[in-house]
Amino acid sequence: MKVLITDPIAADGVEMLKSKVAVDEKIGIKPAELISIIDQYDALVVRSETKVTAEVIDAGTNLKVIGRAGVGVDNIDVDAATRRGIAVVNAPTSNNIAAAEHTIALMLSLARHIPIAHGSLKAGQWQRSKFVGVEVRNKTLGVIGLGKVGTEVAKRAQGLEMKVIAFDPFVAPDRARKLGIEMLGLDELLQQSDFVTVHTPLTQGTRGLITERELALMKPSARIINCARGGIVNEEALFKTLEDGKLSGAAIDVFSVEPAVDNILLKSDKVVVTPHLGASTAEAQVGVALDVAEQIIAVLNGQSAKYAVNVPLIPPETLSVLTPYMRLAELLGGLGTQLAEGQLGNIGVMYNGDIANYDTGLLKAGLIKGLLEPVSEEVVNLVNANVIANSRGLHIIEQKGTTCENYTSLVTLKITTSSGVSTVAGTVMRGEPHIVQVDGYWLDVVPSEPYLLFSHHRDRPGIIGAVGTLLGRADINISFMQLGRMRSRGPALMVLGLDEEIPEEQRKGILAIPDITTAKVVKL
């Protein structure tokens, strides 16, 4: 077995690989050369520099596994690897402690003005009275995103005698209580916190999560830290809020565009900045290298990997039946995540009809993947979905019934939150997933468009036309419309398939139409 390493990783990982397989290191190899030699290797190890494109993967006729020494796999064409039956593994947990410690370090640096005081003294100035700080003891820390890193930050903050509150709709309140953490809504957290720290992934739902509106809710004496991803906190809004004196300070390790040598936040003396150092410790680098090396060896020996990113192999005898239902389950989870509101509580899934006769473990994993992928900083896949759900204290209750009144098979997801109950049900027809019920309304949606608009209203003449006219004026193309209603002129649900996303102005315009009560856009 031969392994090729094309980006620098810690020597410990290289030595582990060399103890089991033949290893070649070609750091900084050009794409054309990589394509010309990759067919000689059984495994490829990269960090973020090497781009593992579909062309590279297709040329790697002997490749069995690609290892990413880090978290993100955006430089690897995972779909191409999956199609070729090549495992993709990463190391998502080895830098958790490093990121958590860097967050605490930034918080303390911010509280005690350490960077600017250091620069002042180095410049020959002795200005003790200018740099009076604040203690973190007895202060409230608001954690946005209570995943692995957020939880580690919370533990360390509690050791500093801070009160910890958190916002994460996808963590069970019981789990938070066991950690001594109070779960709140985002607005409440921002209003109550002395320090706010962000630990969510960057997704469609979290991009611009903290804007001028959210910053205005914070105390003028409060401070905010972001060691997660650039783009979650709006940098222009943060700069303006700081310069207007409406916020005491900020500490930022990640930026919307990196390298961030000309970022607007660098112009403010109220901001402590570091160049994306959250995972940059010797221990973390050794950890990711060892994690990836261990998994590479396991896969080459025919064993399973701890952190497989792509879909595992499915027994061929069930593949043809389960594959379309796996896609359906993932769709149901994604819709459920975006349609439900409030703090997540119970999750139930019901399998009715023929599908109930199969092992539905893969479907459950697919449903969890769809449910958590938009909100998790970890890669969620069919291998680790249950582990991630358990780590968040989420328990999925499964039920089966062999009879199904309207369809050969039906899968129903029921989500109970602090705001109520949301249900989404679907089936497979002609090999395609169909969404056939939402919150008790029967309809038939083939989710092939990038965006769906879900709108509750009172059924009356003119509603559909008014929405269509408004979207037409905004040059938003409607590909299809489905309507479910309880009775004539009673409660109804309209679903529109859209080619473009609805701007917030138009969404509010829809809500302003008489008798329309909700207008929610879902991105597939």
C-alpha cells in the first residue's frame, strides 16, 4: 500500500503512516503532476492547500481513501469520491480544545486590554490608568452554538466563575441543564450577556446571524468574540456599533474574506484581532495528523473510519429499495429544520407501509443528517449522524406500521418544539421523493427547485393572484404551485417552487397581504 502526502502535516502522523505503509511526501505538488502520478497511490493525505478535484479523483484509479488533516473538506470533491467508492475522512474533533482555549484567551485579552496595553508599553508609555479592565468572574457569558467547541468554552467559563447561558435550538434543554447552562432565545441571550461568543457553522441560516439589529440588543458595556467562521457577524455593522460607542469591544479570529489584511475591523482600537489561530496549537496539529493517519490505516485494512465524511457502502440487496427513501429522509429532515420554530424538544418518525418491513437505520441517519446539517459545525453523515444527535441530547423515537391508507409507503417526521408541533411527510413515486403532507395539509410537492415558499393563509379568492403578482414584479419565477386546505374558505397552506430566493422586502410584502399569516422560505 502506498500513501501520498501533498500538504505539510505533523511529523507524528507521518511516522504513524510510515510504520504501516509506504509513504511519499510531495509538498506543494502542482495539479498537473498530481494528476499524472495519483494512480500509483492507494491513499492521499491533504490539508487545505491541495485541491482534490474530480479530475484528480478520476485519475486515482487505485485510490481507496482521501484524508483531510483538519475539519473542512471544501477542497475535496466529496461527491466525485463517493461515486468512485473512495472514502473521505477528516479530523473534526482534534482542534476543539485549541479553539475553546483561544476563545477564552481572546475574552480575557479583551477584558483586560492586553494587546493595546502591550503595544503602549513597548512604545515607551506607562499608562496604567488608561487600561482599567473588567473581571470576568460573576459576569454572564452567552454562547451561541452549543456544539463541541461551544460546550468546551462553557466548561472553561464556569471554571472562571461565570454564569453561562446559551442559544442553540438544536440542543435538548435537558442536556444543557446537566451542564449547568440555561437555554434562551437569541434576543434574550444578547440582552443579558456581558460577553457573547459565537460557535456555529457558517450556513445559509447563520450567515449574517449577528447584524446591526442584534448588536443593538447588547449592553453598551458588553463584548463579543468570534472564533467560529467569518460572515456570521456582519463586520460593517460591528465596526459601526463599536465606533458609535454602543458596544465596548470585540475579539475576532475569523473574517469574511481571508487573508484579512485590509478588513474594516482592523481600523478600530476596540477590536482584538488574530489571523485565524483557533486551531493553531502544536497539540491540535499533532492531533489532526494522528487522527487522519489512524483512519487511513484503518480503511486500507478494510476497517471502518471514525470520521467518514461521505456515504458508507450499502448492502447491494437493499440499495435499490432504500436509496430513494434515504434521499426522502434527508429532505424531510432539512424541511423540518427550516419549518419548525422554537427550542427543539421531541422528534418522532413514523414508517408506514412497505418501507416498515426494512431496516430503517439508514433512513433514520439520513433524517438526522438533514435535520442537523444546516446547524452543526461538524460534518454530519450517515456514519456519525446518531453520534452527533446523541451528543446534542436529541432522541428520535421511531414507530412502524405495515398499513398505509394512501400510499405504498409513507415516512412522517414530527417535531415538537417550545412553539408547537410541526409535521412533514413524504413518499417515493417513480423513484422520486414527494412531499405529500405538511402540518396536516395534503399536497404533492416534488422538491426539485432550489427554493420553496410555504405560506399559511385563509382560503379566499385573490390570495394566490396577489402573491403571484408581487413575486412577478420582483422578477422571481414561480415553477409550480401546490395548495392544501382544510375546507373551502378555511385554513390553507400554499407551497410555491421558486427559481430565485425571495428578498426580505418581498417576503414582508407577502405577509402584508390580508389573511396571510406566515411566509417562510426554505432552501433545498
